[in-house]
Amino acid sequence: MIRILIDTNIILDAYLHRGEFAFWALEIIQKIDEKKFEGCISASAVTDLYFIARKNTKKIEVALEIIESIYALLTILPVNKTIIRAALDFPMQDFEDAVQIFAAKAMDIDIAVTRDKMGFIDSGMTIFTPQEFLTYLEPR
């Protein structure tokens, strides 16, 4: 089964129903639920998701429901000192993306789905938008 890194923005689009992005993000979530591929996020992304969901919804209960859903649906990739060091040493501007990249690479994951492809440039990973990944997945 294909294992992919799901960027934080995809989860937020799906669960917070963020405009035009929600449709494709929900398609990604549905395919994960159908076991078409394994979706993964970094452990550090879980706390980021809680913080952003709580801030946007202003409801702790909603934020916790999102985390419960993510916990049940996605594989949570460990983040440790080695991954943090690699992210600190990596020449990219978005530290959060660097942590996600190295958490994925530590687990031999080389595909990421994101709306922010520039945030993953020079990562050595194959990067797709949700639409691109769903098209890539079709013949499988």
C-alpha cells in the first residue's frame, strides 16, 4: 500500500471546510478511509492541528473531535531529536514543513500531498496537490 505524507493544510481544508479547497481535501480523506492508501502526518502536526482548529472554531470540543478523527484515520509519524536537528539544518524557510519532511523520510515515505508545493521544494519527495494525487492514484 502506498504511504503518503498529508500536509497540515489538507487536513485543515477537509475538517474546517475551507472554501474551494475542501472538496479535494475531503476526497483525500475519503480515499484514506477506503484504504486506497495510507495517510500519515507527523506527531508535531497533531498539536498544530489542534491549536489551529481550536483557534478557528473557538470550540475545544470541535478541535478535539478533529484530533480524534485524525488519530483513528491517519498514521502518526514520530518526531524526535534527530528529526528536529535535520529540520533545523535543512535550508528551507518553513520549519514545520521541514519537520514533516524528515519525519516522513525517517519512515521511508517519499510522497507528500499539499497545497503548498513550494514549501516542499528540494525535499527530495514527490509532491502532489490533492487533485494531482487523485489523478495519479486513478489507475491503481
